[in-house]
Amino acid sequence: MSHQVVIDYQGVSVEAQAKCDVAVASLCKIGKTLNRIHEAASSLETSKVKEYEAYLLEAKEKIKTKIEAFKKSLDAYKQRSKKVDSDSKEYNQYLQTKDDIIAKADELLNLTNQLTGSKLAVIDQMIDEGLLDAGNRLFENLEKKANGVLNLDEKMMDKINSIEDVSLRDLTYRELLNGENKGLSFEQLKAKAQEEYDILLGKKTATVIAETKEELKQQGIDTEVLNNAKTISEATSIANDAIVDEKIRKETLKVIIKSIKARGFIVDTKNNLKIDKKNNIVKLVALKASGQRAEFEIQLNGKFMYHFDQYEGQACKKDIEPFLEDLKNIYDIDIKHEEVIWENPDKVQTQKYQYVNKNKGTN
């Protein structure tokens, strides 16, 4: 028998863990910017420097807290997924837990994108231009010269202090202290600050996108995914999604190798594991001493193809069915759809399978 099938799947635990890993990596990026502030600042006692430091530490703590809570939820989900049968009364509750985990993983990744990317880039550019120290000196000099004459509207200050982004808040405050802006409303001051913010961001965009491409390259991910990214926010989101997808594929490959070994196959990853960069797929061939053959293609869009060959009659079902059960019950791989490309149950087949278009059957 020869049996070739394309599987649409979702590895909930694998996907959730991959997004958590990206969030963990983002903590290092915040840490690097903190180190730059420490190195560039003339004095850590200045109020402006301490304001930036507090902002970054708070962002880091938000992500860390979210990560810790998420890990606990993921562990609880993994324990539940191993015990629930589709016919049990607890199955609906399990499905709800699964949906919650997916939602929480997305929340974690969105928070990571929000607190890194553009916000870190603007702070880095302000450090490059010496604006942190310059802003602090401006503030101190004005205070000294004012001697009580400078009257800052309390309501205006409350509005400025409510701006979450520390860089935009700082730039808005500078616009307030600029004598040319006397009489402008909060919205007008913030709009002028936003223009300056966008200029700083624009100066950093090419550098950050280039650095992001290098990060993808080091992880073996095609940098072409960033070719259409115009902003740092776009590049950050696209890159993180690409990293998650690649992590999912790598973990899925590990799961398949473990499962197929349990069926008695020998997997020589050195010689029988190939990366097809043209079609963006990973190919794996596993063999049995008796001649049976299992081939896999793992794609990036939630699909993999398996092809069991060199079996007599229906014998390969003894390997296929337990293999699929292992994916579901041991490794939490949820099979959403199966599409049989072709099968021949009669005689040993030697025909080589053809690559299946990964966009076939997708929306």
C-alpha cells in the first residue's frame, strides 16, 4: 500500500510555547536599551534619566508578569489535554481552555510587540542624539531661571504626565517649555511632539529593519518576509510571526521524529533531512529495516504531508493510525483536516510522490 495525505493541523501547546519564547527574548531587547541609557547618561540621579529607566523597567515587568501567568495557564492546559477524551463531559470545558490558551498567547505576543519595536527605537535614537541629557539640562536650567516666574498649568501637566509613551511624553513637555508655543492647547503640543517623534523614528527605521533581518537570518528564516515592511512596528510584528512559525515547524518536526521512531522507523537526520528553500518546506525520510518508507513535508502554514510507502495491502495502517494517535494524545497536535492525495492499497508502490502545493485548499 502507498498512502499520501496532507494534514491541516494546530499544535496548541507548541504554538503557545513559541509565542512565549518570543516574549522572553524581548526582555533582552529592553535590557539592552536600559544598558544604553546607563552608559550614555552623565548621571543616573537626573530626573529625566530615571524617568526613562522607570518606564523600561515597568515595561519589562509587565512582560515578565504576563509570561509567568501564561506559563502557569499553559502547564494547566497541558495536564488537562492529556486526560480529556472527546466523548467525556469535560470535553467542552477542555475546548474552552484551549481557546483561552490561544487567546492568552496572542495577548502576550501583542504586548511584546507593543512594548518593544518602535518605542525602543525612539529611545535608542534619543540616546544617539544625546537628547536624554539635553532634555534634563533644559528642564533644570528653566527651573533655575524661572525662580517662580514660570507658571506651568497643573491641568496641562496632568495631561502630559498621562501620556504612556515616555518619549512622546518627554517631547510634549519640551514643546510646552518652548516659548514659541505659548498659548497652544495640549492637543496642539502633543501633535508637534508627535511630528518630532516620527522624525526620530524615521531616522532609526532602516537600521532597525536591517538588524531585524540579521536576527531572522541567524535563526535560518528567509529575510524576504520583511521586504515590504515600511515601519518598525510592521517589521517587529512580521518578524515575530515568522519566528513563531519557524519555531512551530521545528517543534512539529521533532514531534514527528519521536512519533515515527515509536513505530520502528530509523531516522537519519544527517542524510535524510532536507530543507527545500525554493518551496519553503522541510523534508524528512524515515526507513524500516524491512523496507517500509515514511516521508514527510512540513510547511510553514499549518500543514504537513505524510507518505507511507512500500507496504503490502493494508499493513501501513498499523503504522499510520498509531502515529496519528500519538500526535493527538501525546503531543497535543490537533488535526483539523485530512486530504488524501492518492493511495493504492493493492501492491507495493515505488512511485515517487509529487510536491503538494501548500496553498491548495487554503483560503
